[in-house]
Amino acid sequence: MTLDQLEKGRICRVTGFSSGCEDLVIKLREIGFAESDEVELMHRGPLGAQPLCFRLNRTLIALRSDEARAIQVDAQE
Amino acid sequence: MSRLRIALVGAPNSGKSTLFNGLTGGRAKVANYSGVTVETRTGQLQTPGGAGIDLIDLPGIYGLKARSTDERIAIDLLCNGRDGEAPPDGMLVLIDAAHLRTHLHTVLQMRAIGRPMIVVLNMIDLAERDGLKIDVERLQTELGVPVVTSRATRATGRADLLACIDRETAGWQARSAADSTVCTIDTDLSAMQREARGIADKAILFEPVMNRLTRQIDQFVLHPVAGPIILAALLFFMFQAVYSWSGPFMDALEAGAAGLGQLAGQWLPAGWFHDLIVDGIIAGVGSVVVFLPQIVILFLFILALEASGYMARAAVLMDELMLRVGLNGRAFIPLLSSFACAIPGIMSARTIDNERDRLTTIMVAPLMTCSARLPVYTLIIGAFIPPDTVGVFNLQGIVMFGLYLTGVVSAVTVAFILKRTVTKGSNQVLIMELPTYKLPNPRDFLLSLWGHVSAFLKRAGTIILTTSIILWFLASYPASATSLRESYAGMIGSVLEKLLAPIGFNLEIAIALVPGMAAREVAVGALGTVYAIQGGEENVEGLAAALQGAWSLPTALAFLAWYVFAPQCFATLATARRETNSWAWTGFMFAYLMTLAYIAAGATFHIASWVGL
């Protein structure tokens, strides 16, 4: 599944990127998203539930659903 | 041998500005959101070993594949040098120890440039307090470059760093001369991340989940319902505080200026010099300096919001709203900065990597009520709006809030229209790191506050002083003039008066608006000078009293409406010109703001007159 589908409080790992936009993948990688990193949805924005705030390892990062959709994850335990 | 030039490189929020200030005693602005360090600063550093080093502070970067303008500036300077200067001899690469795993690939990318470097594992004390355990020696072995730790809280944490600089940099200059070629930035990001994660696995001995305090605070601050309420309350409190806390200080300054004027009036023999000092300089500069307390309080709030880490949260809370208007959550940061001053606001729009969004943000930034409008608003509100209470609120405070709100609503409307016409384009992404909350470093905080305060005082001492003197001369001569209208200033003003009479402005306003084009608060000084000359010796109650006698309420309200829009600031226009690199956009900004100012003032004047105010 993709990161935008993650429910709050569930921890998962990044498995890869899927986007037609190479630029977006580079941006996501530069801020730190990488394969096998641990991700958890922490907060949702006030309007339309956007942006989404994720914990990436120990770092907090805000994305919109469009960006989160480019990240593939594997839900664990 | 020339001085060694070393660049300070690191991700946003890695503590670069704090380290820069600590090492150089310099005055770099510190902030917790991405990329506020939009201009490179150079500071001087003398190591215990006697080496003289020029330290260059670069905008924060996560890697070498930059998108936004300020990141490109940093990378370009790092790799190729700039303005004919060679690239730096070496780098101090900072990484926040608390985010080692996520950001380690940035260090590997910098290593790929192939220049000498030292890795600074910064804020190690805060990471250790979280429970993180890092094997620094292992990290150094794995990276193959020197690694040194640095503490956030104590200067003693920098002794190791300085010793390391002395030890390592000895051969840097010779080396960089040998290979001062353009560096390759063709990096394979995913391979580098894989390598970085591998190193992190070996060097991190224990890694707890996240900073607990940050997680607990965010439960409230980023809550879908409580979050926006907290933000609105904070902003409302900030604007009320600017208005109410400053009162006693402003009264004291006002009394001081009046006393100084009287003292000078008694000591100086009557004559033109007496008039120049009392009516020109003390009345002109004094009426602007009085507003220093308000400006200090406003910057106090904005800097505290930045340095604590709250500002990025505010951007998140505002993102969806801004998106619907056609802007981007990131635009919230430049726009909020513009409440202090549009110049840093326009410059920090560089962090927006979509060119059209950046342009839209720049175009609407001057609509945010900057601190230079405070003197104007305060003067007019104080003179014309009664200090009654409505419910629990002060009527004057409500009018002030209304003026701020008008600016914001106009900005939103203009952005909405622009995004659907001239700056149309694809919607852009939001990818933003939210920093860990921390108490602002008092030294950085004070340095930054002083930077803003001294800029205001410098303006008061230069532009406002000069315009006060020139205006005093123009309004006082020729000596044969018996009224303001017959003076040189009156002759110039009467031309403008015809244009401004339909919107309710009188001759004095027309005269004050001419020097007021240089900077907004100059108009207050100019009014001070004009009315001091007109009032002569009797005018002791100050400018507010003089205005009450001379202006009708509709005129005063029209003047306020004018100031919500009027682009009366050369520095802002010059900055917009530089940042857009386009005379057409700058001209457009000036023209649309002037038009709005004229329409708003006219409408206010006629509606207020019609209602019978």
C-alpha cells in the first residue's frame, strides 16, 4: 500500500517509491525517506485532513496526500 | 598565506546559525524553519592554535539536488564559488545528532564533493537526553572523515571542535589549491541512502522513538480542532500585546522627546537653528522613535515563534487553507514574517521552490501589515478612536486588529485572483520537516532582536533624520511665506492635493506623503514636522492633539485605509525587483497597490462622510 492510506498509530516500513514524477522522489529522498525506514502517521491537518504529519525514524515530516501516495510501505505487526 | 575559507553546511534546523554565532560572535539570524538563512554570511574565527578562518554560513540544504532558490545558492557557492571567488577551502558539515539516521545521507553527499571536511555531530547533549546512544569513533571510522561532537547548551562543547579544526585544517589550503576543479554532483541518491543507513546501523547503539516533549506538545498544537484555535489565540494575543504592553514605554519615550524639545527650545537662541532642531529634528525623528517599544514586542513574538519550532507547525495548520487560496503552506512563513517587515518576508519566499507560488507570495507580501505601519496606525487610532471597551476588548485594539485583518483578507483575495490569471500553474508539493521544540538560545535570540531593532533605529537616524531636515526646510522657506501653502513644500503639495482631494486628503497629508514614499513611518515624522511648524510655540500637546484639530474623522479613516495598501517603501520595491529580477513585476506590484490604496481611501472617506461620522 501507499503511505497516504496508513492509519494513525500503525507503524510501517518504506519499501519503495512510485511516482511518475522523478523530481518528487528526489525531494522525498533528500528530506530523508529511504527504503526500510520506519514511518508512523502522527497527525492530520485541520481542513480536509491535510497535511499529514509522519514520524520518519525520529524525525517529524509533513506531507500532503499527493506526496504520501508516492511512497510505498509495508504495514508491520 | 591567505585566510582559510570554510563553509558551514547542513540541513535546515541542524543548529547552523547557533554554531555560527557561537564561533564568530556574528549576527546571523537563527530560525527553526527551513532555510531562513537566505543570505550567506561570513564571520571571522580565530582558533586557539592561531589560525585565522573566514566562516561562511550557507542556507540549509539536505543534499545536492536542490530545487528552491536559496538551496541552489548554497550548492552553487559550495561547488563553483560565486562572484569570481573560488569555492571554500573546506567544509564543516553539521548534522543534528538526534536525527542522525534520517540525515546521514546529507553528509555522504557532501563527502562526494571531494573537498576536505569535518563532520560536526551537533546538539549531542539533547540527543543523549532523549536516550540516543551513538558510537562517535565508529561513525568516524565508517565515514572516513573526522567527526567531532558539539553541544547545544554550553560553549565548552565547542572546545573539541576548535581543537579539531586546528588539527585537521593545516593541509586544507594546499589541497584545495591543487584540486580547485568544479566538483561533480552526479550522485546516486538511493545508493547513498543505503550506505548511510548501513553506517547508522553500526554507529547508533540505542535509538529511542522520538522526543517525548515534542510528541506531547504536538498532541495539542497539531490537533485538528485545538490546533487552529491555539494559533488564532496566539496571533490575537500577539497583536493585543503589541498594542497594550507598549503603552507605558511609549508614554515615557514621548515624554522624553517632549522634554528634550523643551530643553533644546530654552537653551538655543531663537532663530533658524532653534527651529531646525526643535521643529525639524526632535519633532520629526522623535515621533518615529516613540514606536520602538511596539516594534520590539512584535519582533519578540515572531522570533520566539520561529526559534521555538512553532512556526513550522503554524505553516502545517495553514497549509490547506492557503492551498485553497492558491498558495502553499510554506508561503505562511514569508507572509507571517512580513508582519514584521516585508523585506525579510520577500527574501524568505526563496524557500518556495515553485516559481509561480514564489512570485504570488512576493506580490502579496506587502499587504501584510508590517511594523512600519504601526507608527501610522497608532498615531491615527490614538487621536481619533476613543479608548472605550466593547465587551472585554478595547475599541482601539479592535480597530487595529481590523486593519491587520483587512490586509490579510486583501492578500488572500489578490493571491486568489493572481493564481487564476497571471501566475496560473500546477499545484506544488509540501514536504517539510517539523523541528523538535526547544527553548530559544538567549544569545541568538538577543542578537537577532538587536539586528531588527538597530535596523529600525538606523532608519530613524538616517532616512527619517534626512527627510525631516529637508522637509523642515521646504516647509519653512521662503522666509516670506506666511502660511504652509506659500512654502516650497506647500507648492509641491498643492499639485498632489488636487489628485488626493477626492479621497479626503488635505494639503498637510499631501506634503507628508511625498517623503513618506521612502518609508511608511516617515509620514509620521513628516506630519510631526509640518504640524510643529504650523503650530508654532503653542503646539505643545503633541502631534495627536494637532491632528484632532485639523482632520475630520472620515479623513483619518481614509488615511488608515490608504496605509493598508499603499506601497510606500523604497526598500521593499528594491527587494521585490531583486528577487523577481523583473521590472515588470515590480511595476505591477507598485501599480496594483497604489490603485487599491486610492480606491480604498476614497471609498472609506465617502462612506464615512455619508454615514455621518
